[in-house]
Amino acid sequence: MVQRFVRLILWSALLMLTACATRMTDPLAPMSMPPEDTLNGSAAETLWQQAVIAREQNQLSAAGRYLERALYMQPESSWLYRELAELRLREDDPKTAEVMAQRALRLAPKRPAYQAALWQLIATARARQGNDDGAARARLEADMLMRRQQNR
Amino acid sequence: MSASRKSPVKKKSPSRKASPGPSAAAGIRWRRLLWQLLLVGLVISLLGLAWLDARIRQRFDNHQWQLPARVYARPVELYSGREMTAQNLDQLLSLLRYRLDSAAREPGSYARFDGGVLLHTRGFRDSDGGEPAQQVRLRIDGPRIGKLTDGSGRPVPVARLEPLQIGSIHPGHSEDRVLVRLEEVPPLLVHMLMATEDRSFHQHHGISIRGLMRAVFANLRAGEMEQGGSTLTQQLVKNFWLTRERTLSRKLVEIPMALLLELHYSKAQILETYLNEVYLGQDGGRAIHGMGLGAQFYFGRPLAELEPHQFAMLIGLLKGPSYYDPRRHPERARQRRDTVLQAAASQGLLDDKVLSHFRNKPLDVVPKGGSALYAFPHFIDLVRRQLGRDYPPHILASEGLIIHSTLDVLAQLVAEQKLGEFLVPHKEVNGAVIITAPDQGDVLALVGDKSPRSAGFNRALDAQRPIGSLAKPAVVLAALQQPAKFHLGSVVTDGPFQVRMEDGQIWQPRNFDNQSLGAMSVTDALAQSRNQAIARLGLDAGLGEVIQTFQKLGVQSRIPPYPSIFLGSLSLSPFETAVMYQTIATGGQRTPLRSITDVLDRHGQPLARYPVRPEQVIDPAPAYLLQWALRQTMTQGTGRYAVAQLPEKLVVAGKTGTSDGQRDAWFAGFSGSHLALVWLGRDDNGDTGFTGSSGPLRIWTSIMAALPQRPMRLAPAAGVELVWLDPDGKRLSGRGCDGAREYPLIAASIPLQSSACGKVQSVPGGIRKWFKGLFD
């Protein structure tokens, strides 16, 4: 009972906090691949680079194909899942984007800034699905990770 | 004067004197009639010509070839580090009919060099633009591709072999062809064709008087219509607009049509149409048209890669595709081929040495069953069904769509081989195998019969059979989704009990060994596949929750609302069961199983993509717990055989299943890279003599051992902790404590109480749990 009450208070406070908090970086803004990602230096990196070019030329379908091929070659690459999540957001498919970002998170190295960016991506995907609570929770995770990064 | 004027003689006027008699008048009338008839005939002829002209132009200008959709396997990626043995590479090159050549000069050829292979790939179109034809040099180092360079030694990061065509989609009776442009047709084939069929093609205007005269004399000599004397233009007219009978009336129409055709269209247009139109044979209900498909059908290669003796065979077939069928009448076909080669030599196209060389060559025809076009009928069946949702049949049959599928040819061949080998001594038993890539949901292989080339009953898609203990993970998952009530260490009783159903019947589950083992953890109940324990768990978790879990996992068939479904009285196809396990393998992300990745139009322009679209349907934490429990099934339970056989580092999870009376035996399991499901059963629903462990598990293990593997991930999902529990599962314990076992638990299900042995370390856990509960 006490736990339920405390939980209610906490969540209300956190939702207010995240609502007031300044937005983090744009989830679609370019960021860099973590150096320990399995994609680094692999043959699949070429396909990722081709995907980036295709995406810049707004050939989203081709970009998706490059990324899927790259994932077959490097299935443990968190970065490739992040890129696929971002692509699905651009294609207005936030549901798939969320799942891909979660996969990216599961494989992510212990880098708070990178993980925070993934949570931010999840938040955006959830918000676009109308899941405002879920988006707020994801932003909270991102905020906490960013604070941890700043305290380092 | 007047008398003389009155005289009859005088009365005779000069005109009357000149007028003809009755016969002359009739002659005039006839002549006039003749002129009139001629005039009418001329008008009719002109109208007829105009009608023919319109017919020719209408058909020729608006003609669109009826092209069935073509289905291709997944293109094979080549890159340094990829798992591929020399045997795998040979297998692929053989399927793609690469020709051994000292320098791999032409696309579709390869050369061996010290420790490596130089390939000249054929190139293809894809939604990412595709791949150019290129030379690629690779070395195989043990089970992997080592260095990969281009023909001149520059490193190549990734290259692709062109995809293997594995089928086409067309209605029962239809024309099939592979369109070729004139510039793609080897000039020698064109010259040989003219040498044999129409030597004055470039000189005449549609008909050849010399050819006609020759035919007339030959027919007079024979006393019947033996020769047609037709030019290529006339043959095209005949094929395109007229019937095949040799009658005078047809000839009378054919000639003006040929002239009109030549009047309107260039020689190149006529020749290209001819090369794509000609009838070259029959394959069941499918008519083989055009040189492009003829090359594939008889020689398994693109037209551009054929040799002169093969051109000669194709040209020879024009005279009678059935009579000179090289598969059914090889001797007759060979004679005809040699006649064409001789005709080519007589026109100076081949010198004596070359003629002799090619005359001594065998027919080189691929066996009909040996073509990849017919090799995987059950997978093509799946593609057809999935395509059918988006494209109507007439589009699939006529628009020449290019379908890129998910089929991994090597995985398919492994699945077929392992199922077939295992069932050799068991004549009555048949089976099905499905292999998928869990992350993508791609169907890599699908076998619906132990005779995989047979296009009959597709057991993988259509056999609806009780899934037995393959249902149990859904029961456990339904419980694990209620973390306040159940966890993997929760104790359930494996003992007899009975349930009175709504209809008054008594349901009394029994174990396979007719024994009851008493209290055990949920993990052990699943690992040892205990019916009574799992049935109790299902009842405690709730029938509705279990049904809902089946549905979340992807089961779309009707699920009967009876507790017997806990033990698998539910009938599903192997494919639908694979869908269910796919969701388990991906940690609760339901990924529709796809057999298609891309659809392109006949020119290679992308039309549609079928991207991976997973959906998180089960929370990652309980989904992870189930994976962990299925891992225990492999290490300590009914799947131990596989772990003993497979490499130690290969982490796999799975579940055996056997239905009542051993009528169905199942195994479904997965690594990080592959999910495979094996079902064995008899078409008469009799006893197979197998359990999930003694049959399907063995096949599954041999399949997994033969595929390049990646272990499944074992890192706990967010919100899951590893804790030690007492044997009763209700108190925290510690490493080394009596009977304590370590389980992954969702924070909400971590007990607050702790045993004396594990007290010290359990207290913080309890506090942590309280705080974690705030956020769950």
C-alpha cells in the first residue's frame, strides 16, 4: 500500500520533471558509432556506409536493404540496429523503430551517452505511437544516463 | 429515194450493223461483270489487307509478353571471415552452373588457382541497385573465406553471387519465357539460325520466292505438304497470328501478312520478336518459349553462356520440339543438332576443325529434375501464398515480376538431406523442417516432404497436428508474466489430479512414463516435460492467460478453451508452430515469418520491399526467463542429446514434443542465428515410433551442426537478476547453501524472506526489490 502510494507520487513528479526538462538532442541527428561496436572495421561497414549515402539521397528503401544485409553479417552490432531504428522513424514506422532501438540497447556497450541517445530514440518512437507515458519513461532513462555521464 | 429509204436494207442503221449478236452481248455482260467482280475483289482485298495491316500493327505495337513472376533465392554474400567451406562453394557454383575456365573470362565461369578460386559473377538487379558482373578472387581458409580481392588484386569488402532462380509463378497452363534483347543474343546464334532457317533474311521483304519454289518442288515430289519454305518473317506471322496447320488458305494469308510486317517493322524488331516467341518445348502445363528460356530449360545457363553445339540444338528444336526433344530422343536430337552445325559450317560460320570439335560434344542437356527451377516446390508454395496477399494471380502470371526470396539454398539442402537420411529406414514416416533466422524472421529453408522434389502435400504448411509438449513453454510463459505469483524456482507438484470439465467429462493428465515425481521447480517441470506439473501450473496461471499467451506468440488458429491445450492437444501446422517459437527466440518480439524480401518489375526497378517488422508482444523480462528455462531443457532435460553433440560454445535452447500415441514427434529449438523446427508424423496418423527426443531432436542436431552458427545471447534482460533460492522457491538463499539453486528472477518476484544460510546477502536484495518495485 505504502509502496503503491510512493510509486504514484514518484511517477507524477518524474512526469512533471521530464515534461519541464529541456529536450535532448534530436534522435535523428548524426552521432558517432561507439568504437567497440562489432561493425567497426568489418566487411559490413561498407554496406553501412552505402546505406548512409542512400539515406542522404532519400533512397530509404535501398538504405534499408543495405542495413539488413549488414545485419546478417554483423548481427551483434548495436549501431546497425540504431541505424535501422532511425531509418524506420524516417519511414514513419515508429513501432518497428522502437523494437530496433531496443535491440540496439540490448547490444549497446556501456557508454552512457550512447545508451542515452538510444533511449531518446525510443522516447521519440513511443511518442509518435501516442504512448506518452512510455515516452516520458524513456526520456527519464536518457536523462539519468546523461547525468551519470556528466558526473564521470 | 424514199423507197430506197424504206427498204429494209436502207433501214438498217450503221449502229445496228455494228451491234453484236446475242452471244457477243453476253460476252460484254460477262466482261462487265468480270470487271465489276475484279473491282469488288480489289476492294475486298484492299479492305482485307487493311484489316490484316491493322491486326498486325495492333498486335505488334501493343504486344506485351506474358511473363510469369520469377522467384530467386537469397544472393550469397562473399566477404572475408564468412563461414563457408570449399565444399559449400563448390555446391553453390554447381547449382549456379558456373563453368570451369582457365581464366574466368566470361560471367558464369570460374578458375581455380593455388589455394583459391577466381569467380566471374554474373551480376543482377536488386532494390539496392544490385551487383555488377565482376571478377572476384577468394581463398577459403578452413571453414571461412579468407582474403577477397578483385581480378587485379585490389581488396573487395563485399561481393555477391547472383541469386539462383528457384521457380516461377504461373497458372496451370501458360507460356513462359525469359525475354532477351537482340543485343544480348550471341551473334553466332543469329547467324546459325539464318543459315538453317532463312539464308536470305536480310535480302527478302517477308517472303522468299526461291524458298517458296523450293518448297513447292519438294512438296510435289513428296505428294504432300512436306516443306513450308517459310522465311523467319513468315514463321513469326504463323506463330503470332495463325494456326500451325499447313494449308493453302493459311499460306495465302501468311504471305501478305509477312509482307506487311516487313513494311512496318525493321529486320531487327522482327528478329528479336522471333527469338522470344518461338516454341521450344513443353514442361507439363508450361510452354517453353523463346531462346532465353530455352537455354535455361535445356542447359541451365543464360543464353549468352551457351556454346555453338548448344545453339545448334536450340535451333534444331524449331523444326519439332517434341520430335527432337533431347531428353526423350537424344539420338534423333543429336542428328538434328549436327545437321544445324553442318548448315552453319556450309555458310562459313564454323571451320572444319571447329565443326568437328562441336560435333563430338555431348548434348550437355541438364536432366529435367536437376534444375533448381523445380527443386524447392514447397518453399515456392509459401512464396506463392505470401505473394498472393498483395498481387492478383493475373499479375503474377504475366507481369514478369522479379521476386527476391529469403531461401538460403545451402540451409535448404542441409535440411532436406538430414530429414531424408534419417527417415530412410522408416518408410511410413514423413516429416517437415523449417529453418528461420530469428532476428529477421526470414524463412531460410522449408521442407514439406522427405522427398523434397515432390510437389505434393506440403506438410510444413498444411499438416495440422497436435503439438504435444511444444505447447508447454506457452504455459510457463503465461505464469512468468505474473511475477507476483510465479517464477522459475516456484514449486509445482507433479502428481495425479483430475479436473471436471464444463461438459461433465473428467480430464486426468498423465505423464509419458506413467510416473509422478512430486514437487519440482517450474524450470525442472519444463526441462523434464512433466505433464502433471505443467498442467497444474497452467490451471494456476489461468486458462485464459495461457490462450492469450499462445495468441501473443503468434498462433492464429482457433485455440480450444480446454486445459488439455496445456499439454498440446492444440493442432497447428509446423509453420505456425515455428512462428510461435520465433517469438520466443527473439525475446518476445513477434516477427512475421517472411519468404520475400523484395519485388522488382521486369526491368529490375524496385516495386515493393518487405522489411523486417518485429513487434514487442511479450515483455522482455519474462521472455528472457523462458529462454533461460529452455536452455535448461537442453542442458539438463529432454534436449541433452543435442548439447552433447554440438560444440560446447554453441548455446542453444529448445523443447521436445510428442503427441498421444507417438503420432507426432516434434522438436523446436534455436541458437543465436537459426531457429529450426522438425516434425515427424505419418499421413495415416499412425504411431511413428518416435518421441521428440528420439527422432526430431536427432535431425535438428545434425542440421544445426551443419550450419554456420552463432550462440544465443545469455545476458539477462533489463529488470532480471540472478538470485539464489531455497529448494521451495519461497526464500532467498546463497551459493553453497543446502539445495540452493540460482535462477534469473524479475525483481517483483524476488522473495522478501530469506533462509538462515543466505540471510546476509538476501537483505539488500529485499530492499532493492522494494525500490525496484516502484518503477515496475
